[in-house]
Amino acid sequence: MKKLFLKNFGFTFIILAINSGFVNSQTGYAIQGVNVIPMDEELVLTDQTVLIKDGKIESVGPYSEVKVPKDYRIVNAKNKYLMPGLFDMHVHFFQEQYTNHLGTTESELKMMLANGLTTVRILAGHPDYLTARENVKSNQWEGPQLVVASPQLVGAWHWPAEFKNFEVVNTPEKAAKAVRAFKGQGYDAIKITFMVNRECYDAIIATAKEINIKVVGHVGPKVKLPAALEAGQQIEHMDEFIDMLLPDTSYNGGQSVSDMNIWRKKAWATVPVLDELKIPTLAQRVKQAGIFVTPTNYFFVSSFGENPTEDIIKRRAEFGFIPKSLLDERWKNRAAFSKLEISEQDREKYIRIRRKLVVELWKSGVPLMAGSDSPEFFLVAGFALHNELEELVNSGLTPFAALKAATVNPATYLNVADVKGTVGVGKEADLLLLDKNPLTDIKNTTSILGVFNNGKYYDKATLDGFLESAKKKFSNH
């Protein structure tokens, strides 16, 4: 682990008024006495003043050396911590999991913001989400900046189709046409999900490269990992990684517990023969492909590896934010998986393998991105990103590396590192103010005192109000 350097300038702090609520982007801010975690390297700049004007950082320096303009609002941040706002690179909205439009999207965005998320990638597109993206951009809605992938490209669809966030592509011609159409409609990436065959996959990749749009998402058993690595696809969930640990490609048809196979007893029967010694070589292969990986490990570990009791689930802070109309489905899914009767030994090995994959990818230099896949199962957007950061540390990453997965790495992947992901002069003031240092304990990312986003400052009282309002909204649906 890198040594953590502290720069202490030892200046006396003058207590000033704390700004409350939020105001428009024309107001300047001075965050005084704060410890800055810039994230461009592993250090803390102590007792700093950060000046913000028109939504951008105009100055970072020692408290006694920075002159604050008279009309700037003062944020007293003595002994607090300032870091870049968080990215969640794999999020969905509640409404796509219900047959009727819930009308909760705006409240969900506020809930994400209250959890320190300032940029979020939505990975199952819909025209409603393009509207939401513009509403946030124009300051009509409060929430993180949205990056919206296309509706899911699938080889087949066996679920209710009332909320159409998918497109069936079962021929190369349909696949190419869908890619062009979604690029034209303004989506930021092309999302692949279930049962896409190799011919359609190749058409998606070729067309996307031709018109310059990224391809993200799942890797299915009809495509397999080597093809996805060669294509340079950005991979979610580490799909097909575990399958590469089988004795050979003929064992169980080369399929283990990736993607939808997580629901199949026959796939779980392969867990005892998975060879963990293959993981370092696999990680090097992924590194050579030059791709970014979003493990979404908290979702898989907590939902399929661990076996929490109903009481434990209900006592989680986020449980009260799940719309009542969705709870029956959540409990039914949990009961359906329980019927597979996976042994404790196989569960433990499954968790161990997923964590080893993550840490070996990191050690090999593969850029990891934090993604929650909320609100699957009992996960809730915003809350689940902090769970994912903790899970990355549980896998063996340092807190700094975990934070990079939610700041620097996503900004780099999205080609916005010049304006986001670190704290520096000229960068957008997407910032998270914390009570405690997340470099000493990753759980401290939840000690949120304020968020700067889209030219505004939201104090703790405002953020708490967002959460309370969201909970009430969801309780009526």
C-alpha cells in the first residue's frame, strides 16, 4: 500500500457562517479549513480553502493564503474532508421493474444526490431517461449528471414487455439497425444484455465502431469472453470470467455461474471444480485487452453468495426506500433462488472467487469502475454504491483504489477526466463534503455533510430532506 502523505500548513481557522440549502450557480463559495483529498494521488491537503465560482473550482490553497471575495458564501469545513463526487456506473430506475409507470424517477435522482452521487450511468435506456438527463442538465431537476445507455439489445425476451427498455436483435441486420437508431436518438452507449448470438454481437461491435459509440454490458455464453476481449467491449459483472476457470471449454458446455446461469442448479454444480489458480493469468489477459471492468460485486455477493435472514434485510437502512409495490417481487425472487439449495461450501467458494478476481484485476492494472446494479433485489440506488466501495475493500483493494473506482476511473472511461474525477483548479465543482476520512475507513464515504453539484451546494439538512421526501414518495407506490 502506498504511503499516505499529509500536508499540514498549521494555520488558525476563523469560524464563519455555514451556508444552508442551495443557491444558483452564479453564487461563489469558499470552503474553508477543509482537508482536500484530490484523488490525483494518495494524499490529503490539510487546512485548505477551496473557492468555487459558476460551478467550477477556481482556487485551492492553504487557508491563510487564499483571499475570499466578499460576496462568496462561506462553508465552515474545519477538520472535514472534501473529495470528488462519486460515480455509479451501473444504475437502473424503479419504473423499469414494474408494469406501471411509478413516477418516482425525480425522487430517485434526489436520493442518489443525497448519497453523494454526482454522475450516474443508466444501463437500460428509455426515452424517459433522455428527458431526465436533460432536466438535470438544465437545472429543472436536482440530481447527478446522467449518462444514458441504450435500451438493452437482447437475443430474446421472456419478461413482461409493458415498459419497453429493450430491443430484440436476432439477426445481424436488426442488430446493426438498432445500433444506428439508438445512436441517432441520443443515447450515450449501446447496452448488450441477454442471449445475443455471436453473429449479432459481431454486427453490434462493427457498427458501433463505424459510428463511434461505445458498447457496454453483459457477455453471454453465445459470445464468450475471448470474443468480448478482442472486441474491446466494456464488461459489466465480470460476465464469463468465472467460466474461464472451468477445467476446459467442454465442461458443462463451458458454462458456470455467470450472467443468467446464476439461477441454474446445473451451473452451481460446476463451482467445486473451478480452478482459482487460473485467476492471475486471466487477469493479465483482461489487462492486455485494455478494457474497463465494472464488477458489481456487492450485488452478487450479497444476493447470491451470502444468505442474510429476512430480519437482516429489513434492518438495512435502504430497505425503507423500496416501493411497496416491488417488495413482493423481491421476496419471491429470493425464495426462488433459495430453492436451488446451494451448499454453504459452494457459496463461500463463489464469494472467494469473485473477490479474488477483483483483487487480481486491480493488481494487474485493469481499471475497475464502481457500479451497484441497483435497484436489483434489495439494493437501492445511492446507498448501494457505498456498499460496493466497501465490498471492493473487502476484496483486497486499498480505500484509495476503491475511491478511484468511483472517481478517477469512471471519469477516464467517459473521457471527462479533464473536468471531473479529481479536485483541481478548473475542474467542475462536483464535490462531496465528508465528516470523516474515507482513506482511513471506506465506510466514511457515508458521513456526508454536503454535496456540490451542477453549480449548487446542498447542505446536510437539504440532503436529509431529499431522503425523507423520497421515502414518503416510494411508500405510496
